[in-house]
Amino acid sequence: MRETEATTEARRAMEVCNACRYCEGFCAVFPAMTMRREFSTGDLSYIANLCHNCKGCYYACQYAPPHPFNINVPQVLAQVRADTYEEYAWPGPLAGLFRRNGTVVSLVSAAGIALVLLLTMALVDHRVLYQPQTGPGAFYRVIPWWLMTALAGGTFLFSILALAMGFRNFWRDTGGRADELTRGRPLAVALHDILTLKNLGGGGGGCNDRDEAFSQARRRFHHAMFYGFLLCFASTSTATVYDHFLGMEAPYAFLSLPVQLGFWGGIGMVVGTAGLIWTKIVSDPAPAARNLLGADYALLVLLLLAASTGLLLLALRDTGAMGVLLAVHLGIILALFLVIPYSKMVHGVYRSAALLRHALERHPTPPPPGTAPSDRALGSAA
């Protein structure tokens, strides 16, 4: 990773924190920090993405503003994270989309909706958009199956490829090796920390979501959004099996597995995203990187729209509003898949990679048998 103003300031903060170590037990950042005497840009990228922005260290720090040292770890690590998103983006020419991300997300969303609506009206009788469509294949009478598959499937596959390439770039830059990705115990530890959002619990009492008081609200909202998103993905995957392998065309009954997964997933996403928007609005601005909030809000609103239009489509699918709602919902999903690799949503990929790196550091590979004690010590320190 290149040297930036953010990495320079983060290095200064880490050097002060490494000398103080008052916050050593707060979260995963500080144990990782204490394993280093010097901080390369790769180290700072790893530490920044290991930070879950719980803000506990800011309120505990004796060197926080207005102290002359002006240590603000949550703010500077957020700035470094933003730099890493651009640094590791693939393909490289699209990295600049991070710089004005709120605007980009808004424009792509509007363009996605307009594109799907225009294509739909060009390919089918426009009156179909406003007439009730019921029974098997109702959705495909509004938007042809091949068009729906091409738009959603193509953008999804591109998003997965771009995220995988970003993960590879991050892993290499932070010193990771390919063979470490399959080590059993560290992988299990990392998965536990990812799935439980352990580090959003701060040192155990929760994060400082609004002020110096501890709270589990942000962690719970993240859980709702994260697992809601996974349920929606499971719904789409199940519907694909129903359609392609069982010959059952959508729409499906409300109590069917795809609809139930999507319904509860949509509820979780609405609750989670709305809750996270609320916590950002009411939180103390001092430890936040205010210049990054536009991108945060844009992504959360896009996720909220994806879930809410899906639920609205479910509620009104037997009415004349179904055609327009289907086109709008598909347009938002198209936009979501396109911007995922170039929005804050990539933090899930890099944070997961950082948690795996942290687990590998906590559970290093045992040295080969017969290694001298001095060699083992050096290997452990490395």
C-alpha cells in the first residue's frame, strides 16, 4: 500500500499507543499492535481493517483531543480503511469511484432503475407493467427470464470476481500466504469472530455507539443486517434450485421456503440498516471521520431500498403495481451488485481477512521438530 497522509498519522498514533498500552484489552487492534515495533503500510492496512470502530479507545485515551498529542484512533483508522478500499480495488481504473462514493452510488442506483424500466418497456407490451400478473411465470411476463438472468447474474458474478481480487490484493500486501488460508484452527477462530461480530462487543460491555456509555445496539443492528442479507441470498439460491432443477416457476406461495427466507431476510435488513442509520445520526461526531459519512449513508440507504422494495413487491405482487415494482427492485439489485466492490461494503471482505490474519498471529504454525530454542523464539517473533 502507498504512503498517504492517513497512514503517516496512523503510524504516529500507533507508536504513541504502543508506548502507552492502556487500551491493550479493548479489542483485537491493540494485541495486534503490541506484536510490532515498527509499522509498515501493510501493517497499518491490516490494523485499520481489524478495527471495528467501537470507539472505546477514544473515550478512554488520555491523549485524545484536546491533548496536544491529538490521538484519535477510530478516526484515523477509518481514513486508512478508506485508502485501502481504493488501493486494493479491482480493476484498478475503477478505484477512483471510492472518492465520491455517495454520489456514485446514487447515480448508479438511478441508472440501474432507469435501465431496467426502459429495457422492460422496449421488450414487452408496456401495458403489461400496469396489469395484474398472477400464476407461475408471472414475473417473466413482465421481465423476460433471459434479461433478468443476464442483468442480475452478470452483475453478481462481476461483483464476486472484483471482491475476490480485492481480497487477494489485501492478503498479499499484508504479508499473507496462500497456504495460510486453509489452516484449520485459525480459520475456525476467524469464522467465529466474523459470524458473532465479537469485536463489535468492545471489551465485553459493548461499543460506544453514541457517547462514552457502552451499548450493544450497533452490534445487534449489524447482526440483523448481516444475517438478513444472508437469508435473502439463501432465498435467491433456493428459488434458483426450484426454477432450474424442480421446474417450479416463481412467484411462489408465501409459506414456501424461498419466500419465507426472503421475507425474514428482508425484515432483518430493514431493521438493521434503519438502526445503523439511526446510530450514525445520533452518535458523537468527534471520533468519526465525517468526510466518509456520505458513502456510509449511501450504501445503507441502497441496502434499505433493496430490502424494502422486495417486501413491497411481495405484498403487492398480485396487483397492477407488480410490474413497476419488479422493474424498480431489479434495478436496485443491479445497482447494489455493481457498487458493492466500490463501496464500504468491501469492509466485510477486508475485515474478515484481517480477522484471519489476527487468528494466524494468535495461533502460529509450530516450528519444525528439532529446531533450536533460539530459532523457535525468532520464528515466533516473526
